[in-house]
Amino acid sequence: MGSGEQFLSCRTSPLMLAAAPVRWPDPGTWPWVVWAWIAILLAAWAIPVWRRFQRRQASGWPTVTGRIESVAVKPKKQFLISATPRGRAPAYTAELAYSYTLEGRYYSGYCQREFGREEEGREFVGDLQGRSAIVSYNPRNPSKSLLSEDAVSALRSARQKRTPIPVRLA
């Protein structure tokens, strides 16, 4: 360096770096956390839409008479992050396990419904074990099946129509 020249050294500290400003109209500037929340929300929205699509597609499937093999009410598996506030999310899952035979082959499946209280789930499954049920199955892949909302409603209404037999005590 020559005389009279000054050398200026500038260093930046990692703590002093400012993040690029977020411009909301430009998604390229959004932080990763925003993208993570968008992915979670899309997944939460896509699951019920997918199920509705599957039920609609299955409405044209052929049916066969099956049997409710077992019933259960279990606490619902919780994720670390809940999409609904505590107390409002379904806490129990009622499950109907069913089987059916088609062209000499045995198949099985299950139907689940969520409830806020265990008592509601138990009332739903009630005395359905061992009862006959209409099962819709995919003709191209008979191992794929479901109990339609109509089939579940028919099971429940048939249960409600049964009148108790009076017992005479001696």
C-alpha cells in the first residue's frame, strides 16, 4: 500500500445478515415454513376429497352379501399436530370388520367411523357383529371393497326395527 492510502476491511457477521424481504405476490420469496403449512393444509383437504371420490366411484360396483365379523371401538390415533382444537376432534374410531365370499374366494375389509365419545361409537356398532351386510366390491379387483353409507344405514335401521322379545319371569 502506498502512503496515505487506507485499507478498509469489511466483514459481515452471520448474525447481521438480513433475510431477503418476503414479497407475498412472489411465492419464490416465501419462507419454507409457509410451504410446509400449505402442504399440511392440502393434505388435510385432499384426504376427505379422495375418500368422497372413491365412494362415488364405488357406487357403480356390484354387490354381494357379506357378514360383520367383529366390531370394535378404539381411541383414535392422534398426530403431533391436530388440525382441530382440543375437545372438538373425534376421539374414538368405531370399526366394523366384514368378510365376503366371491367365486369361492374369501375376502375381508373394514369400515371405520369417528366419534367424539366412546359411548357414541359403542352405540353405532351395537349388536352388528354376526349380521349380514351388503358389500360393494371392485369387479376388476375383488379384494377392494367397502360398506356404502346405504349399507351401513340399512344395518342400523334393521337393528332399530327389531323389537325386544318380552321375557316372562316366573
